[in-house]
Amino acid sequence: MEICVEGKSSKIEVQEGSNLIGRLFFLFLRISALTIGGGYAMIPVMKWELERSGLLTEKEFFRIVSTAQVVPGPIAFNTAVLVGRRLAGIYGAIASGLAVVLPPFFAIVAVAEVIRALSGISYVRSFLRGAYASIIGLVGSVLYRLVKNQRWNLYRAIMIGVAVFVLLLNGSLVIPVVILLVLLLYLKEV
């Protein structure tokens, strides 16, 4: 494949088929597993690895990152998927996205298992209760700001009040009640 960068053309050999897909999978798996600091910390590592391996130029990578920033979702996942798609099509996108998601998924599962195993210890239980209380406080703060900044009218207040009442009666109906509430509020605004 020939790439033209700022008037200069350079040849970059791109491996075809499953070899490239496997290479992308293990490249993004390694980056995701070993980079500390979240998605934005992974971007420079991705750039360095992709340039070093000759898969993308700096200009191509930054074009992909700029697209990844406007797509909803985590920046590292979006970038990996777009890079995978650019280099190896839909299978490259799937492999790259999966590779970025697997290490954090297994880390969360491992931490949950450790917490579950240690939940009998009083210090761990106390820590978890405190963490739970702080999460309720954080969510409550966001909810308060959302409610405070809404344009309220009688219809909206009644619909939300009915939804809260139904959820208090039967908490297992959260998804259908929320979907119905959003639809009713949206239809009224249209």
C-alpha cells in the first residue's frame, strides 16, 4: 500500500488476512493490559506502537483519533475499532475492539472476586459500605443538578411522579418504565 504524506510518498507493507488481524489483536491487547491511566493515556502508546510497527503514519493516526473523539463512547475503544477497520476491515475492527475491552473486563471480574472473597472481613465490609454511601451521594448530586436545571411544567412533573410511584411499587419494571417515560416526555415536546 502506498501512502502519501505531505507530498512525499512512502511504501508501507501491510500484511493481508488473518495475520494482520491477529497482529492487531495482540497489539491492542498488550496496550490495553499494560497502559495505566485510562483511554487518553492509551492514545500516545497506540500512536507509538502503530508508527513503530509501520502500520500507520502519524498523520493517518491523528485523523483516526479526531474521528474517534466525535463518535460516542470511550476514546481508546473507538480509536482501536477505527484503526482495526482501516487496516483490516470489519474483522480487524472487531478484533481490535475486543482486545481493548478484554483486559479491563477481566480486571473488574478479578477485583470483584477478591472483594467477594474478602467481604467477610469487617474492615472490608466497612470500606464497601462507605464506598456505597459515597456513590449514592455522587449520583444524588448529579440527579439534583439535572432536576434543578430542567424546565418544569405540570405534564412533566405528573409523568415523573407517576413513574417514581410505579417504580416504588415494583422495582423490577425499571427498564420499561424509563423507556415509556422517555417516549411520553419526548412525544409531548414534539
